[in-house]
Amino acid sequence: MPRARRVLLLVSSPTANTQADFEQLAHWIEECDSDVAVHVVSDESGADSVANAADLPTLTVSPGPLKRLRPRRGAVFHGQHVAKSVEYRALEAIGVPVPRWTRLLPGDTPDLASLGEYVVTKPEFGARGAEVRIERSADARWSPPRTQLAEAFGGPFNPRLAQAFVYTGPWPHSYRVATLFGQALWSMRIEASHGREPLRNRVDFHGQSIVSSGQGCGFELANDAAVIALAERASTALPRVPVLGVDILRDADSGELFVVELNSLGYSWHFSSPSGLRFQAEFGFSLEEQFAGRRKAAGVLARVCAEHAN
């Protein structure tokens, strides 16, 4: 067997994947490139000790953020909790469409009329759709976090954003595309439960949620070429974050596509995550079979290791 010329540290986490998934992925990467030795490690101090014994050019890739592992050499790509305003500026800088937005800060009285009669407000640092609300633009103001999740992520003065509302139809729907270093691994469409009261037009609000996910929502694979192309372009906005979950909305009237979230924490692998296994079983589909996503990921990781290990 030829001696490896570089090392890839692939960081496994029970939140993102099963150990068996990443062990198989490591085998496929080594099949793609015999010059790389792949070590599946955990986010623990000293977990890279065996790999570093060879003192070879190294690359570390972790879908989620690293908290304890500090690789002793080489480039590191990992999940990061990026503020939404930073995501939006990065997307706008590369010409990716995002709904018009502004920040809401304590003590400010913003004029939001240009964003429309209703605006979507959300925490600057948040996750899982927590505290995403629809409000009249005349009434929208900063408010302190109402949930432990929003406070844990952004502190007691977590800023909020106000964003133009994108009407997707009677029942809110969105697309989620998982990307790895700019390449789509899978793509889903998520639609709110039809047991909820429909939103018959973009101003007919009676307390309805505008979040597509939630109790009773439906998931299905989606092979929309325009959505996937936009997600891959959007993922280049954060080149140091390996795994992104790009959320996209399509305006029901104009057909325009908008990116509303990059989910830069990285927990969007979902081939074998606990939540991914649940929704694949519930809705009867396989993320892997859509684009042979894990095999595709092996090729991507082999290429990125060749380019960035040092």
C-alpha cells in the first residue's frame, strides 16, 4: 500500500452523523485519492495525536463548530455561528438575492415602510425557527429574547432583523439544500401543514405562522435546478464553512428566488444525523439516493484535501 502524503482529519459528532457513516466516508475518500490518509476523530483535545505522528500536510474538516480539538498543523474548516446580518452582507457582495432587511436594535425606532406592510422579524443569532415572527412594519421594534435558545445564542441583547416578507403561497414552503464546499449533496422542499389556516394573500394575516417547518409539515426531495444552482452559488459566501444548509424561498407571484439562511452552524449533513434519520423514515425517502450525496462528498473532500492540506 503506498505511503500517504497528506492527512485529512474528519471530525465526527453524534449530533451531525453516525460514526459508521464517517468511517465509510473515510474509506471512499482514500479510494478517490491514495495519497491521503483519513482519520475520523472526535472534537476532543488531543484527538489528532495519531495523525500528527506522521507530521504530514493536514486538513481538518468538521461539519459543526470545533470546541475542544485544536489540530497541531494544517488548515481547519468547521461550522461557525455567523450572525445573519454578516451572512446577508456576504451574500449581497456576491450578487445573491436576499429579501431587503435591516437590523433592529434596542432603543431604535426604525422606519420600515419601504420593506412592505408586513415584515418578518428574527433574531440575529438564532436557530430552528425560534422567534421568527411576522409583524406590521409600523409596529416592529427590537425586543429581548423570549426563548432560552435565542438568549443562549445571542445573549440578553440579541439584536433582531426586520426583513421584507416573501409570500410563498397559501401554506408557507421553503427549500433546504445541503452543500459541502459549494457542491449540493441533497435538496428538499418543506411545506407547512395544511391543517393550519391558509394565508390567502400576502397581507391576509390572522395570527398564522410564516415558518414552513413545524408540527405536521411535510418534507419531500426536490430536484429544482434553479434552486440548487442558487444554493451552490450562495454557499461560496462563506468559504471557510464546509457544510451549509441553504434555505431558499420562491415568491408565489413573481417566481423570484431568495436566500434567507445559510445555517452556518453546519448541522445539515442529515444523511445519518438523528433528526435526518427520523424525517427520512417518516417521509419515506433517502437523501443518499437523490444525488449519491455521500459518494459525491468523498470526491469533494479528496479534492479539497489535495488543495488545502498544509
